[in-house]
Amino acid sequence: MDSLADRTLSGEDLPASLRRSLGRLDRLHALGQQRCRTGPCEGADGLRRAVERHVRELRALAGQPGSPARRGLDVDSLCAVAAEPPSGSPLTAGRLAALARRIPDFDPPAPAPPIGTAAEAAQAAATETHPVVRAALLFQRTAEALGRRLEETGTAARPAPYLRPLPWALASLSLMRSDHPPLAADRRIGGRLDAALAHGAPDDRTAALAELFADLQTAALRTRLSTPLRGRPDVPPPSALLASAVHRRILVHLRHRTGPLSQVLRELDPDASAGVEAADVAEGPRRDRCEAAAERALFVPGPGCRWAALGLRAAGASVELVVTVHDVGGPPTGALAVTASAVMDTPRGPEEVLDPACTDCVTLVPGDTAGDRWPCVEEFVDEAVSRTVDRLARTLP
């Protein structure tokens, strides 16, 4: 496949971390394309489910989960726009302006941007770069144009322009024209989205947005890989050895963390404890945790689930962090996903501590090695441990 991860934006090289993210995304996209040749892709029903979820999450992200739908982000309208075949024709200013009129806004709606804005968007849509970077650039230009229009008309800018449907819809449309799924919006990415748009230089904003969009697209592609196959593959994907190697590393890493964690907790409670369990198969409540983690990360897990659990107890409080290594898709596709969830016992019952977004997941694809991907997995696990310990510490007297 012709990867565009080595192209440039505005004459400057993309940041190294973004280039790596886009390269992994390209390989995941190629795996999804191979899956589509073997069996059906999302289809109309899959597209509707994706758009319905997008609508719910974008509403929540914009702080309008229960707002009336008089003009509010109609699913049928978005599905109709999304289902239109690309036909190879460019996204001209006129075509983008017509699309903008068809995409519903929140109620009350923002004033329509002038035709000059559509020309800016068309220029962004034609940029020679990676599809995800192009979508980020189109999103950025559209949101900025909406913001200027709100200022010109004196309209209250709530929700913010970048939380309104138009930038998200046009960015998704741009991606679908490159045979990518629409963006997988998530209510939990607000802080990361704000941070991306807070960069002073436009190219820095675009790069930070592209990093976020790459993670959202990774989640969307995991969903694509979860589409059932017709029949079963002749040869199982070579993911078992990689899954076992990553699982072992996670287990060893968590065991190394128990000593220092026990010392810290025993300063607060002499009877505090920290322990680790692990297994290659999840059953009962463990299996429920595996399936819930996969659902949050937007994929159907394979039949197996390798897990490692860090249990912490202090001053009558307890919390358990479970890190899982899943096969993506059933039957497995060759991709793997590392997820994390932490459940604390509270007087109100079990409570999820991490509340992960669909982007809070490490995805591995065929060709990866445990050594190459371990720094990313280690950082992911350490962040989950830190947040879990912090939550436990804040409950102690």
C-alpha cells in the first residue's frame, strides 16, 4: 500500500512521533482492507451504528447530551452525507458549502460561514498529505471559520466551534473519501482536544490534532476489524506468540512495582498490601472485565483474554487494576489490543476508576515485536498504575 506517512505538511516534516503513529495506522488500515476482501465491511448498518455513537459522544463532549433535536445533529442526515460515494470528484468550495447546509447543527445553530470559508476548507481538503493529517487540517480550518463567524455575528459561542457537528462531519467525510471509517468521537477526549488547539503555531495545532485523530481512527479501525467473517480463515493469524510475550512483560513489570507500592501504602497503613495475579484465560468476573474493556475500546474480542491484575488494599479500601491483552476480532485478525480498567470497592458498590476513552488502548499489528512496542505499553501501564494508586490514596483517611 502507498503509505503517505512520509509526506510533508506545508513544506515541513511531520513530527517523528506523529510519523510513527501514522505508520502504525497505515498497517492497521491495510489489515482492515485485507479483512474487507475476506468478508463484509461495516455496510449501511455498521455505518449507522458508528454515526449514532458519534452523535451521542459528540453531544456529551459538547455538554448537550439531552438537548432537543429540532435541528440537532440528525442521524439520518449525517448517514445520508456519509453514504454518498466519493466518485473521485474533488471537494470544491461549492460542494463543501452545499454539504455544510445539509449537516444539522446544535440548537440554536451557528450562522453559516460565508462562501470564502468554503474555499479555505476546499484548499485544506486538497492538501497532499496523510488522510488523517488532511482531516485534522480540514477540521481546524472549519472550526476557526465558525469561530470567526460567531464573533462577527455576536452569537454566543456555546458550545465552542470545534465541538459543533460541522468540523467533525467534514473531517469524517474527508477520511471516508480515503477509505477510512468516520471519526470515533469520545466524550472523554475533551482535555486532549483543548490541549491540541491551545498550541500557538497553526502547524503545531494541526500535528497535535492529527495525533488525536490517529488514535480515534485506530479505535474506528478496531471496530472495522471486528466485522464477522464469512466462514473461518484457513490459517490462524500469528498473534499468539506476540500476545504471550507482551503479557509476560506486563506481569513482570507489575510484580516489580508491588515492592515500592507496598512500602508507600504501609506508611499510611501498616497492614496495607499489594499483590499481582495473572492468567492466560479469563473466566467469570474476569471475563466480564475483559469484555467490558473491549467494548469501551470499540472492538469485539477474540475467544481468549490474557490478563494481569494488581490488587491494592489499605485502611479498609481496595482497588484492582486489570491490564488485558486481547485478540481483536473473532476469529482473531492478527491485531492485538492492550487495555486497562480499575475497579474500586465503594459503599455504593464497584466503581470504575480510570473511565477510559476508546483511545486509551495500545494496538499492536502483525509485524510488531514485543521489544519494539514495549516502551508504549510500559508507559500505558505505568499511567494506569499511577492513576489507580492516586485514586486509592485519595480515599484514605
